[in-house]
Amino acid sequence: MRASGILLHISSLPSDYGIGTIGQAAFDFVDFLHTAGQRFWQVLPLGPTSYGDSPYQSFSTFAGNPYFIDLDLLTQDGLLEKQEYEGIDWGDDPACTDYEKLYKNRFSVLRRAFERGFARDEKAVAEFRRRQGGWLEDYALFMALKDRFGGRAWSEWDDGLRLREPGALERARLECVEDLDFWVYVQYLFFTQWFALKTYANKNGVELIGDLPIYVAADSADVWAHPELFWLDEDRKPVFIAGVPPDYFSPDGQLWGNPLYDWKVHEETGYHWWIERIRMVTSVCDMVRIDHFRGFAGFYAVPFGDADAKGGHWEKGPGRAVFAAAEKELGKSRIIAEDLGILTDDVYELLRQTGFPGMKILQFAFDSNWDNVYLPHNHVRHSVIYTGTHDNDTLMHWWETALAPQDRQHAADYMRLNESEGVNWGILHTVWASVAELAVAPIQDFLALGGEARMNTPSTLGGNWQFRLQKGMLTGQLAEKIERMSGLYQRSTL
């Protein structure tokens, strides 16, 4: 099956209230995708964002982001009145998310919805609570305590709660009953809206591709509630943290800061926690991209407290065992392996064993090396080709600033680019023509947007994850142009 899709995170949808949501703009985007003949809508991780605003550093790997709950839909449901949120300052620039203002203002609005709706929806919430299992109660208590401690990381809480002493936890649950109910209700609202969107998308021939980061944030309900699953010392501090070694681009390597897994404990539990992660993400999306897939073959461990990643070392990962356990429990999942980075023979062997398609990035193709695996003539059918991912620059800014003159000329000759068609459309045609089964591009590349629209610059803090579409950008003319291109290369659903 040849198909194509568009990468656009929920936060980047147009909205009057500070950030994209799973409201009318999301339904409109499904309509746009359907008109454009696109089978897939790819999003980034859906979890609640923490410090740095990254969806890859979430307070919970299971929870949904409260910011994505649509306020107008809550009004239609009788939970809010428009004047309760219309006059709030959600930010000065409709093209840029202001996370500080969201943090200060969003939850007081959601509290009003909770006060009106929790008792009304009591039976439905109780059933939702029962179905979710332990993660929801852990997350609700984690967030309630985080509020009590002024937003501080759980590693800075009182010892009884930091170390999860049973007596301290029980007292906290009794003292925080209303806050626990609030955080549970917020998740109920998120998933109610999300599954309404997913149902609409699927009915219109659009499938959702989710994203599962290999690591979780240190300051998360996941690490706090299950410290035994991570490589921590007796005081619950990381022994080693995640990162990548020094290379041409980063002479000191990269420190990601995520705690690493104690894979022996995961093996002893039959990979139960991982099975539940995969169960969750494959229930909310139709396909999932697993970020940093190479970490399952081997992962880079940096001593906690090191100033850079130069002192790290490689450790053997669990290999196929995680996915074999998940497949036995859940059946075959539709997974894309993000196989970028330093690839070794064990990574290639793991890809072969799992049968997952890997990724090809066109922006990595032009380095004057004809053996480059990202050049379209070297692609394989069982793969997914992207112009770039959320970590890449926009196509136009990459073209204008990142290529050496000889590589730009090589790329122009290879893709037969011309001014009348436009650089971005010439490159998109090259990607859509690839033998790869699935082709995906960020919406920025269809719109020929510049560097101001970049989603993320790795290893930087500030200015990331803020890009938002403006109303009126996604026209019927653009949809028709995408459909014509997709039909030309047998990718259109129409």
C-alpha cells in the first residue's frame, strides 16, 4: 500500500485561545486531509508538557495534555461560559504559543468545568477511572502534590512522599481528595474529546500516527510511582542518564537527562509496564512512531552529574524482547522505528527481527556521497520517507542556509528543481515519488515557510514547540494541489 500524510502537532493548529486543541480546528484539518487525499495525520507525543514545553518531556507517558482540551467544546457541553475564557490574555502572537500564559491561566478555567461537571458526569468518570488502571491514580496524586509543593520536582518533596512511604501517601490521598478528582476529570475530558476526533478521522479515511518517546522525564509520575523500573540509587537519584556520545556536530555529546531503565527488572516483570505503554498509545492512535529506536539495541549511559556526555559508555538494550512480549499480549502493532542516529549492526538486526519500517530523511541525503542511504534511489519499499521531522529545520530554510554550494547544486540537479514549480514542491515531488510505502512531510513544507516556523532545534532551550498555523492558511487550492501530487504517485486515497 502506497500512502502519504502530513505531520502537524495538535499544538500547532489555529486557535483563539493560545494553543491548538482537539476542537473544531482539528476536525477541519481532518477534512483538509481527506480533500487532499491523505491517509495519515502524524502528531507528536500527546502527554502533558513540563519544563521546557517539550512533548518529549512529559509529566506522564500515559496522560493527555490538558492544554489540548477544547474550551468551546466544553461550552457546548454546558461546562463553561464563553465569557469565562474569551477575555483572558492567551498571548500576543497568534503564530506562537505562549506557554507561560497557558500555565498561569488554563487550569483555573478547567477548574470551572470541573466544578460544573464532575458530579453530573459521576458515573461516566467512575467507569473511565476503573478502565485506566493504576497510572491515572498515580498521575492525579503526582499532580496534586506538585501543586502543593509549588511545582517543584518530586525529588525535592518531603522524604515521606518522595520515597512513597505508605503512611505518607495515604495521608496525602485523604488531604487531596478534591484535587485528585480534578486531575482525573481533566483526563476524562481529554480522552472524551480525543476519541471523538479519532472516530471522526477514521470515518473520513484518515488514520492517526502517534509518537512514543523511548525515555520518560525524570520529573514524571512514571519515575516517581515506579522507581524500581529505572536505574536509580537508594535515594532515588539517577545512577546514569540518557544522552548521545560526541560526534561531528556536538564535540561534547548531548545530555538528555532522562533516567535510564533497569532492563533486568523489566524482564523479570514480563515487560508489563512497556506493554501498558504500547497498549495506551496504540489505543489512541492507529500507528505509532517509536522515538530513538536504536536505544532498544544499545543505549548510551552518562554518569549522573557529569557536565557533558564525553564520559558515557554503551550498554546493551533489551532487543526484541520488549516487542515480542507486547505482540504476545496485544497482537501485532503498527510501528514505525525512528532508526536515526549512530546505527550499528545490532540496530539493523533488531529492525530485521521486528519487521518495523525505518525512516528516511531527505534533508540528510545530500552530502556528495552516492552511497547515502537517504538518497531516494537508495530507498527501500518497507520504509517511511520524510522531508524532515519536528527536529529538522523547515525545508525552505534548510535549502537556503544549511547546504554547501556544491551540495545545493547536486540536490538541484538530482531533483530537477526549477523556480517556476518552487523548491519546496520540487522536493515534495521527489519524496512522494520514492519507492517508500509511506511519505510524510510537515505542514510547514507544503506552505514553504521559513526558519521562523521551525518546531524544534535539538539541544536548545527556549523558542521551541511554539509554531502555530494561522487561520486561512489551509486552503482548498492547497488541498487540491497536494491531492494531485499524491494521485500522480499513487498515494492519494481519492
